[in-house]
Amino acid sequence: MTMKNHLNKKQTRKANHYLTVSDLDADMLLALIDRAIQLKRHARAGLPFRPATGRTIGMIFEKPSTRTRISFESAMYQMGGNVSFMPSRDLQLKRGEPLKDTARVLSRYLDCLVVRTYGQEIVEELARWSDIPVINGLTDQHHPCQILSDIMTVIEHKGPDLSGLKIAWIGDGNNMAHSWIQAASRLGFPLTLACPAGYDPDEGILEEARRQASAPILLIRDPSEAADGADVINTDVWASMGQEKETMERKRRFMKYQVNSELLRLAAPEAIVLHCLPAHRGEEITEEVLEGPRSVVWEQAENKMHIHKAILEWAMGLRQEEG
């Protein structure tokens, strides 16, 4: 493709934003996961994969990150592309430049934008004004890329039929819980969430997902009931970024929601344990479980890189351009 054709395609193609799980239908979500599994095999076989040569993604991060940042950067570099990492403190946004101005300027420089921030309205506004794809790398309300790597890990260990699994979320009704709820609604698997009173998922997200779901999405209080017979047990930190002042109160309220050996004994014999990390050992999960044979968290973390390749490839239309 000539440079002129590349520029014309970039200017005319409708941007493939990915801001919440509900942005995509079931077929597209599963296609991204299937592609990531294929790309993981390619990477382990040492096969070249450089469709992003000459492309650059930008990454605006307001929140600290280890896995999301490095996995996106590694994904793009392995695809032959470039990365411009932009801490929000270094941008004119901190001096009051409107998001719509930033979005329109960056659209002239970049091929895709990954954003990790606090408010969901920030990624929505950037996407509204951007001519390039905007990918949600995490907000307080959603974590749509992480959920795909989680489900990819479940499929690798449990097979592609998610509808026959009992999947449990134990802990805070946070952004990860929201993305699990939307994934259950889209992909048709039953989901049981056990959350302490006062720490439920967003009521609007839960009700909308239930209206569209083909399998039950349950919200209960008893973690033992959620874990009973579960094929997949998932948890996250009790106090997310920005909630540090609530840490002591949350520890008190969440202690019976710890994923430990006693809870795991209630699960199915071949149950797996997920955690998106970082983990606070001795709080939401014990050292014994995190490092035990049921834990698949390290593979789950690796899968972020492969799912990010699939998302970037789709978002920038790289497979279509190969054809």
C-alpha cells in the first residue's frame, strides 16, 4: 500500500473504539479471543508478526500500571510498531486543554490511542472527538481489555463452551466486576457475584446486562454459596486505586470474602483461580492459593499481551489491509 493510500484509509475508516465490553457483540469478542490464542501460538513458535510496521500508538496514563502498560507496549513492538507513552502530567491536559482538542491533535499524529484513567467520561469524550481508535486501558467503571484476557485464560483451561461453566466473582463490585457482568451478558455464561452489602456493582450496568443475558447473573452476599461447585473463581484487590483512604474499613468489611483454601475446597475439583493482579497476599487471596496448583494468574497476565495484539490489529484494521 502506498503512503497516499494509507493516509486516505486512515482518514476515511470509521474508528474501531473499544470502551466497554458491551461495545462489541459476542461474535466479535470471541473472534478477538480466538485471534489472541492464535497469536500466542505464533509467538511461542517464533513466527514473525509485524503488521504494524510504520504505525504508532499513543498511551495516555493517569493511573500507575505494570501489566497494562508493558503488555500494550510489548504487543505493539512485537507487531513492528512504535509506542509514544504519555503520562497525563506531561500533557497540556494538566494545564486545562480540552479533551476534544487533545483528541483531534493526537488523531493527526497517531494510529491508535490507549487510555488508562479515572472517569469513564474521559475515554468517551476522547473517542467522540477522535478520528483514530480509542481503547480503554482501564477506568474506574470498566476494564474491557482485561476481561478478554481473563476469558481467554478460561477457554484455554476449560474449553470454548462457557455456557456450561459456573463462574464466580468474589469481592468488590468494581470495574472488573462490571466487565465480567457485561461479558456474561454478551457471551451467555452464568455468573455469580458475591459482594458485601454497600459494595455492589453499579445497578444500571447490572440491570442492563440482565435484560440482555441468556443465563443468570446473580448478586449474593455469601461467598461460600458463590464458590460452591464453581469452575472459575475470580477476585481482585479490596481497595482499588483512588480508594486508599478506605483501606482499613474495606479490610474489615471484606475479610470473609478472602479466596483461601477453605473457600477453594467448595469449588469444583478442577476449578481455576483468576486474579488480574497486583495481588495483596493475605487480604483478598492467600499466598497458598495464589501460588498453588489451581492458580492460573501468571498465564492470565501473559495473555494480556496476546489479547492486546488482537485488539490493536482489529482496531487499526491491519488484517483487512493485508488482504
